[in-house]
Amino acid sequence: MNEWLEFVSAHSPTHRTDVSTIMMAMPEHRILQVKGRDAATFLQGQLTCDLRRLEQKELLLGAHCNPKGRMISSLVLARTEADTVGMRVRANIAEPALAALKKYIVFSKATISQTEQVGIALLGDFPELPVPLPPPGSFAAGSGLTLLHHKSGVLEIWAEPAQAMALWQQLLPSVNTAPTTRLERHWAEHGIAEVQAATAEEFVPQMFNYHLVDAISFKKGCYTGQEIVARMHYKGQLKKHLYRILGEAADGPVVGAELVTGDESEKAVAIVVASAPGPAGWTGLVVTTDEIRSSGAALQGKNSNTKLTWSELPYAPYAIP
């Protein structure tokens, strides 16, 4: 990984006004791989998404929950070979996510491991690629590459480091490069949060609006934590959801930070679950009660007087099921 990051740093040209496509490295993510005859069957009994959709080459977002329905990890899934499912997770939870799944795989004809693959993300008009571009919402694999084409417009390419370096150099003449924070901003703007180290085993999937972004199947059958997740869905007991906020400064509260309304109680009313700094201002995603969001109360960090304002999500004005 260090060699890859050193390479990217040495091969990232200055901004060019004649190019609209943005290319970014993805050092904040890792790939876990489940391989074997029972790979998809095993994951079907563990994750919130329906693995049968991989047969149609659909790109999936899902979560792995503990028995109490709290998310240990969130994952983006694709089938990389006939008997192999690749799962993209945040780097800071890759090891515990791997350990949690390993506990359940012992009776399956499959193995799970973390790969050495590295990721490249593209935004904009995609240049010519070694593998045909899959439609939005799907994936493609071949020639040592795995392409994940998100409906939001992001294209991820995963490969072994040497092949990724060659591809990076091939694409450089037709793209601009940007830091990973640009990708974090994209996901925050689209209302997609990932489980990270500071938020692991704290939230049920609906608190991340996963029921609104096709990351939970309520028809697939049992999986770890399913009883709790289904109860929240069918009985409507959940009063906390994901919302987007903005800050005028380039930096803002980090993932895991508690936010308050600024009154004398200083009681935390929201938790930051995605944080994206940038020259145009900070944006982030928070989990808070529907009541706090509906009130329009201004939020701020516990040790900051900077007011944060509410912004809309692209898939629902309010995240109420």
C-alpha cells in the first residue's frame, strides 16, 4: 500500500482546465474476498442485501450486523469470479469486519481473506478502459480488473498494485487527479454513509437510511440481526435517521463527533457518520432524531461555535420510512 501511495503522489499532475474527468486513489478502502462453492450462500445468511442479485451483475450495498442488529461493517459487493465475491469496506474496519465474518464461515465450503488490491475512482466522462464499462448499478470483471459502476456516477476500478499503477499512468493524459476527500464529498452529497471504526456496532442499518438506498432486502429470509432490522421496519419504532449538514469552513467535525444544539444542556443530539472537507465548504452526514431535523435547530460541535446548516438528501426530503 505504501508503494502505491508513493506512486500516486509522484504521478498526480496539477489541475488542467481542459479536462473534466477526475481520478482519485482509494487508500481509505480495502477489498475482502470470499472464495469457494458456498461463497454467495454464506454471505446470503450474513448480510442485509440479497446476494442472488449478483447473478444479474447488480452492484450491491449491504451491511453485516451483530445479533442485536447493529452494523459491524457496510460493504459494496460484486462477483469477481464464478466462485468469488469481493467486498469493499473501509480500511479502518477491514480487520474487525474480516474477523466477524470468519466466526460464521467455519461450516461453509468457502474461505475469506483480505486482498492486496488497490482502488482507483473516476468521476465524469470515462476514458477508454481495458474492460468494457458496465451499465450504472452493475459490475464487470476481467483482465485482472474489477469495475464497480455506481448509479451515482462513480466508477471504481480495483486491481493488484502493479496493474493499478500501469492503469493510472495510462489514464493520466485524459483526467485530472484529486485527493480522496473529493470522493468522500460525492458520497456525502448522495446521502451514502459507510460504517467506520468510530461508528461500528452503534447503528442499525435504517439509521443510515439503508432502507432508502436499496441496501436491505426484507424478502430474502434470515441473516444475522435480521429479526431486529425487520422489527424496526414493520413496526416503525425507529425515530433516528440519516441527514445531511453543511459548514462554511473548509474543515468540520470528524466521524464520530457529537453535535449539540448550543443550548445550555450541551446534550449530544447528533453523531457525525460521514465527513468531507473541501475548499467550497465542509459537508457531512449525521444520525439524529427526526424531531431534531424537523425542528430545524442549528447544530454545532461540542467545542465549536461554528453553526452547521441542514441540507437536503437526493433520495428523500426527510428520511422517515
